[in-house]
Amino acid sequence: MGADPSRPTRSGTIPALPAFALHQFWKADLEPLDALWHVLNFFAPALGVGILAPTLAKLFWRSELRGAAWSRLVAVTLAVAAGALVGGLLVFGQDGRMATYGVMTAATAVGLWWVGFRPFR
């Protein structure tokens, strides 16, 4: 009977997992359609915020945003929101962190300000 890998050894360290366990963990059997769904679901929050935020901004600040085209606002907010999601994935190593969504919201607000509200636009 082997040692329990979850229990510390006498030296206080946890023994390394066997190579086959790591292989099972990293094994990804994704079909192309599954991979497409993963990518689309990863960028879905950016799409939602990227369309909803400029629409509401144009609705509430109609006169201030008269010179900014809705399509340009959407393009900028989609780009910064998607960039924030990718940045969060790179920094944290996984998606869906609240910090990533906070950065996405702040980046969207800055993008909207840059296109529609900054002075000397």
C-alpha cells in the first residue's frame, strides 16, 4: 500500500502527483464545435457590455454624444472589453474572476469617455 499523496510526509512536504494524473488533468478532448462555443462564451460578457453600454450612453446623453457614431462607440467598447477579458485570463490564469469584470467595466467607461466625452475630440 502506497503513501497517501494528500497527506504530508514526515519532512512536511506533499509528494508530487504521478505523471499520469497530470496528463489526465490537462487532457482536453474538445471537438471543434465545443472549442468554438468555449471561445464564444468567453467573449460573451464583452459583447453584452460592448453593445449595452454605448446604447444606454447614447440614450441618456443624446446631445453630448451627437457627434459620436453608435457603431464607433460599440467598436471601441467591444475592443477594450475583450482586451480586459484576455488580460484577466493572462493575469489570473482563468476566466470569470470578479476583478476581471471590474476592469472590463472600468475599461468600457474609459473607452466611452475617450470616444464621446473627452475634450477636443
